Amino acid sequence: MSNAALERAEAAKLPEDDIIGLLLTQHARMRELFAEVHLSLGDEKKAKFGELRALLAVHEAAEEMILRPVAKREAGEGEADSRNEEEEEAGRILAELERMDPDGSQFEAKLTEFEKAVGDHADHEEREEFPAVRDGCSQEQRRKMGKRLLRAERTAPTHPHPAATGSSAAQWTVGPFASLMDRARDAIAGGDRSRG
Ligand SMILES: [Fe+2]
Ligand SMILES: [Fe+2]
């Protein structure tokens, strides 16, 4: 089984609003999207790359704001610092990719480098942080964390508007990754404020 299939199988064993299951499903989708970006061309490649960037923004913002504060307690400060550093390094590679033409000659090699950085980072999270959070938090706590992510996802401006689905313009992914991350963080904070 591929990593993505294993992640989906693991997520299927958890309640659908469990933070660990939601993050595992996002890891699976990221791995699939990398393959889809590699395989597509032209407007489709740009749209898939936009989808990957938007998913990464919501995912990394959720890990930063929802998972990592708990992981710090359960897996240790050093662990959390290492994961944050990997995310920063991946962000630097992504910034280089964003300056390239997706149909240009250098893009594929850089995309492969980025895929490896993101994949290794996800592997480390699944080996270190996720088990620590699973063991250290009750199911109720993990579902509460998952609900924060789901609330943010409903309002995340990094998501396509239903009316825009099918549009290759992909207005919802406009701007560099850093600004997508800011919008994703705002969506999580906004979701927290609107609770209840
Ligand atoms: Fe991460
Ligand atoms: Fe992750």
C-alpha cells in the first residue's frame, strides 16, 4: 500500500472529527496532489499546484495553531521546534517554486525536492507527534481540536467558492504562500471566535 492509502486506512479507524484522522487524511491528499501536479500540464497543472498550496496553507496553519501547542507538552519542546524548522524550510523551497513557470524546465526538479521535504516532514509528524498526541489526549480532546480545524475549513478563504469550482482561474489561490498562510491562520482564529 502507498503512504496515502495507509494514512487513509489509519484515519478511517478514528472518529471523523478526530484531529489526528483529519491531519492524516490531509497528508494523504497532499501526497496524491504532488503526483497529480507532476502528471498534468498547462492550466490543469497550475490549478493543481494552486490546490496543493491552499491545502498546505490550511494544513500547516492548523498544525501550528492547534496541534503543536499540545505536541509541545506531549512530545517535548525539541520535537516541536524540529517540526517547525522543517515547515519553514519547506516554505523556502515553495517560495522558489512559486517564482518558476510550472511548464518550465526547472519546475519538475524543484517540485521533486519540495515533495521530498514535505513527505519527510509528514513522516516525522506521523512517527513522533501524532502518536504522542493520540496517547496524551483523550478522544474528546482530540475531537475538540478536530472541530476547530473543521470550523476553519468551512470559512478558509483558501478554499474555492462553490460558484468558482471548475474555473481554471483559481482566484482563491492568488498570492504567495505566505499570504495564504496568513489567511488560513485568520480562518482558524475567526472560527474560534464564532464558536457557540
Ligand atoms: Fe506540518
Ligand atoms: Fe502535517
